[in-house]
Amino acid sequence: MPVTRRMFLSTSASALALGLGPARAFAQPAAAAAPPATSFVELRRGVGMFLGSGGTIGYLVNGAGAAAIDSQFANTAAIAVTGLRQRAPQGIEMLLNTHHHGDHTGGNQVFRGAVKRIVAHANCLEWHRKTAAAAKSEAQTSFADTTFSGEWKTSFGDETIQARYYGAGHTSGDAVYHFEKADVVHMGDLLFNRAHPNIDRPAGASVSNWIVVLDKVARAHGNDTIFIAGHGKDNAVRCGKAEVTHFRGYLAACMDTAKKAVAAGTSKDDLLTTTALPGFEDTIALNARLTAGFVLGVCFDELTEKK
Ligand SMILES: [Zn+2]
């Protein structure tokens, strides 16, 4: 996909969003801020993605109305809701959350008034409630009202949406949503395309199981499946199975590097200064925190944790 100025701007916005909590994003004075750069990108059979600030929003529009996956932050969620209502006069039926992070759920409250239900994995809701309680932001937060633990499926117009839970990865509450007929899969933050991932160990993340999750996802889908990544280098969030496999290889290489470092007695501090991983030098840092060193540090903690 060619990189346009608009896409570059929204890449910068999403990179910022990864590092800033919703409170900071909301704190921007409205008069001074330019309207955020956003775009709707159609993929296949009524399914598309909305790019703005934060994790990629997936959407479906058909004769029954619209459905959305993830809500970014309040400012871009408002643009997404307006655009989806224009495309679907029957209204927006539901919002699905891939996981609880603020750059994927910060716009839930904007969607709340427009949708009949908000769906998430049970662990996602639990983390969402805990993190909102810790931030004392419960009153400004809209939570899922419909949860599942294993699989969940719903018919919507002539499409079927299936949710699957593969176990811990980026957090312990990441759902993968499949628009079956369009054959488009929203990976949420289980897929970072050519970018060092955020890994939320305090919220139950597991790099070793994330590798297993990606193996299962790759086996469950065909070569024609379109995968939507939560984040990607140059906003390249439309992916194929090759990108899923590439990211699986990246995580496996990180674990391998950390294992060798632990065996050699290398300190975690030394690992944290790593700037690139051999074989994956084209992987970028979306913000100052999410470096190769950060990922290796998380792997180090996972390998050396007291069970
Ligand atoms: Zn996330």
C-alpha cells in the first residue's frame, strides 16, 4: 500500500496514541488541535477498516446495519460512528472489543449510545474494569455487556461473525474476530506488523503462548484470508498469512535471544539496550518505549519468573 501524507499523519497519531493514555489524548485543547486524520478502507464483502488514532477499527456494513471492532479514542470514535451511520442507515448494531487497552476501548463510550451491545472476552472485561478502577475513570468508561469465554458466534445480515479465544498473548484477554464469509480476521494487538509489540505482562501476557496462538491462527485460516493488525509500520495493517507467520518468527527469535542471554548470564539491563534483532532489522519502534530491548526484557522476565 503506498504511503500517502494522510496515512503518514495517522501513523504518527497512532504511534503517539500507543504511548499516551486516553487522559492525555483527551486533554488536547480542542481549539488548538487539527481534526485527526482518518480514513475508511474497504477490504471485502462489506468489511473494512477505519484508520485514525490508536488500534485499527474493523467494521462490517451490510443490509442489516453495521458492526465495529474496537473503538480507538473518543475523538476518532466519533468520526467512525458518524461514518458508519452514513454507510448503514439501519444503524450500528454492536461493538466488539479485541482487548481492554485504552487505544482500543477509549471510544467505547462514544459507541455506547449508538450500539445495542458491546461484546468482549470475559478476561478483557475483567482487565478493563480493573484498570479503570485503578485510574478512577470508571464513570467515563463504557464496558462490555456481553461476554464469552471460549467461542462466540452471531449472524448479522448475510455475514457470520465468529469470536475465538486462543489463550494468553498480548494480554490474557485477546479475542480474534472472523468475518467468515468475507474471510477477514481482526487480530487486535495479537498482530503487530513489522513493529515491536507492546506486551502487557501485568495483564497476563505470555510471549511463549503468543507464539502458540499465532501457530493456531495460521492453521485456522487460508492463504486468501485478510488479517487486520492492531498496529503496523507505516500503517500497513492490512496483512496476509505471511505477516502472521513473520510476526510469529519475530517473537520466536526474541524468545530464543533472551534464552541464550539468560544461559550466558547476560543481565536484563544489557538486553534492554538492544536496538535491533538479527534477521528482523526492518522492525520499527512505534514509540520510544516499544523497542527491541523492551520486548527482550519482557522475554527475560518471563523466562526467569519464579513459578
Ligand atoms: Zn494493546
